[in-house]
Amino acid sequence: MKDMDCQSCSDSLGVAFGKIRGVSHANVNMQDGTVAIDLTSGNRVTLEQIWDTIKRIGFTPGETKVTVRGSVKGSTLTVLDKTIAIEGKADEGENVELKGAITPPPDPRTPIKLRIP
């Protein structure tokens, strides 16, 4: 987040993440403009919830590095009940773990794409 320059706002962001059911830990680093979030097993937290929380505090969410687990079918990854388009190579199968990056779309109705390096 390029606009993270207020310590009390950064602290507010950590508190806001702590109130989301399924977030076990959030580490906000104002100097780097980053947030690291650990989620509990079986959580139902969506990227949209994370990005909306960031926006409500007054920051702009940027590229989001993620590790997701789900089932790959063709060029999509199904995580819980949501389908994410995949850019890059991923093998088809069940219970896979993928690491990549997602950039918040300008329009929230735009499908989310996971870029796999």
C-alpha cells in the first residue's frame, strides 16, 4: 500500500483485521506498506473482505501475494465456492496449493485472476 503513512491508521488496520472471523494474526508494517495475514484452517475469509477492510481504513490495496488451496480444473482454481482464473501453469488435480499474486480489479464485479510465476 503506497499510501500507508499514518501510524494510528496503520494500527487501526491491524485492529480491523483482528475482528474478522477467520483471521488468526495480522502484522501491519507501516514502513514497508505491507500487511501479512495468517488465516485459521477452514476459514471463509475472501480477498474482497481483506481489500474492503483496507479501503474502509482509508488505504488503497495493491498486489496481493497469496497461497491458496483448492482443486484445479483446466485454467481455474476452485477455492471453497469461488472460482479463480489462473494465469500460468498449474496441474489439474485435487487438493493443490498454489502461490501467486492477485491485483485488486478496478471493478469489483471483474473476475479475480491468480498469476502463478
